[in-house]
Amino acid sequence: MSRLFEPLTLRGTTIPNRVWLAPMCQYSAIDGMPNDWHLVHLGSHAIGGFGLLLTEATAVVPEGRITPYDVGLWTDEQTQAWSRIVEFVHERGALIGVQLAHAGRKASTHRPWDGRHGTLRADGTPVGGWTPVGPSPVAFAGYDVPAELTPAQITDVPRAFAAAARRAEQAGFDVVEVHAAHGYLLHQFLSPLSNTRTDAYGGPLENRARLLVETVDAVRAAWPEDRPVLVRVSATDWVDGGLTTEETVAVAGVLREHGVDLVDVSSGGNVPADIPLAPGYQVPLARAVREGAGLPVSAVGLITTPEQAEAVLVDGAADAVMLARVALREPGWPLRAARELGVPVAEAGWQPQYARAALG
């Protein structure tokens, strides 16, 4: 039996295999509402055999969106729209999780294909923007300086994540993931490059991690006990003076004690950095967190072939793999992997409408 196609149980939730769809922003919503694009995007990967699908960064408040075209989960209408997608994924035998997010100082920006870079200002733009916020008045390169969050505003962040988690339960999601990576708000607090506060949320690692821990506690309390909570982290900023892998391992150990069931290990995104891109370049980071913090992890980052993905699991570097760009190119990647790895058709997640393709 291929390790990729073994089930993985987290709390009371069993995920049918270990080939998971990574969160990938689609920038295709209006007023935070998922639509047919999201149904087809996620639905095609459910048909393609992914055991767990994670939505793109789903904002917990309107001002937490990266762009005005991000999806959200702060209204009843959004909850209902997500329910339709969740139901379709479940009908295909896959599970689905929502990545809850707040973009912080990287909010209110243009879409990647708009041909413009930086903060989308409220004046003089077709759709309008808003003032981004952050732990400190330190801008991301080329963006506007964010407004520093006050202590009162900081306490609103865990509440917003918890409220979104309750809506996620109503929508039928199986998993929630707290987004603390890629330079968004919770990562901004973790990194000394973006957090220069001198109060209880800045300075030593314990203080910089405080908001993440408080957010996890709020989400865990709001989310059903038998369903897992994941956290996506950027294990390193890849810059001297930034967040380090050793610090991330320490934070992951704390998260384990606060009810996190798996850490989704990525890297970078908080500041421009020279990242050594290569196949599986982030797998050693996943291994470090797994071994150092003592909890399951997923690995992501230029994992493209079935043999490579299988080796990540067999070698003990991770408990699951997240596929991103290769999954956009090939929504049926898990089905091809199953064929190449000799996984029986009955165990590979083929839909009956597609089963003939498994045999020839």
C-alpha cells in the first residue's frame, strides 16, 4: 500500500488519503462570496482524488482580505454559499477545510494580474480599498504603511477568527486552518521584522506568539472537539534577523499544547528574500517541526512527482503532502499517482464516471 493513499486520522476525523490540495488564492469573489468558479476549482480537485481540500485564504473580516476579490466567512450569505461547495466535495468522498485568514499589512492590494503592485487605496480606484493594519507601522516592501493595531483592536482578532470558525461548522467544513504564514497578520506578529511593539505582543518570542496562541485558543473553543485545527506557518523568513526555524519549532510545541492537531509548514512571504527554490525545498523545514515539536505536519513546496511525494512520507519528513501549482496544472494528479504507484482502483478515489480511465 502506498503511504500517500493511507488514511490519516486527526481527532475524530479520518482523511481518506495524504494527498491534499494546498490553499491557493483565486481572487475571484465579489463581497467575499464564493461562486461557481470556486465550486468548479475545488470540485474538480475532489473528483481528481485529493483526500483533503483547503480553501484559499478566507478572510474573517472584510478588512482582512488581501484584495477586494477574496472570499470571506463573516456573513450568513457567505456561509450558505460555502455550504453548496462543501456538499459537492463531500458527495465526491473527499473532505474540505477552510483556511481562516487576516492579511494585516498585506491587505487592500491589487490582484496579481491587474498589472499594478502595492496597496489599493480608497480614493481614485475602480473598486476602492481600505487602510491596512498591522502589529507596527512597518510597511511591506512597496506597500502603504499600515495602521498599528491598538490593544483593543488586537483582542478583536481572536473573536473574529472564532466567529468564522462557528460559521465554518454551520457550512459543514471538516477542518479549519489558521493562517499564520506568508507575511499575513499572525505571521507579522511572529516576525521581529514586522513586529516592533514593546507591549505584551512584541519583543520576546513568547510575546510575538501571543496573538497566534490566543487565536488558536478561540478557534479551538468555537470548533467541534472531534474536528481538527491546523495552523499554517512560515517556518523561516529566509532573512537574517527574521523568524527562524528554531523559533517556529518552539511555537509549534506551544500550539500542540493548545489543541492544534497538525502544522502545515511553508516559509517566507513576510519580507523580500532570496529563497533557495528547488524540488522539495521546504521539506527539511517540515521535518524539523515534526521532530522538534512532536506533532503531525504537512509538507509543501515544489513537490511534483508521485515518487517524490511518496518518499517525503516514507522518509518520515511529513505526515501528508500539500500540492499547489502542480495541482492547478493537473487536478487529477492523485489519480495518476495512484496508477503509477500501483494503488488498486477501489482504494484510489476514482469516481465511477471516470473509472474507465483507471484501466487503460
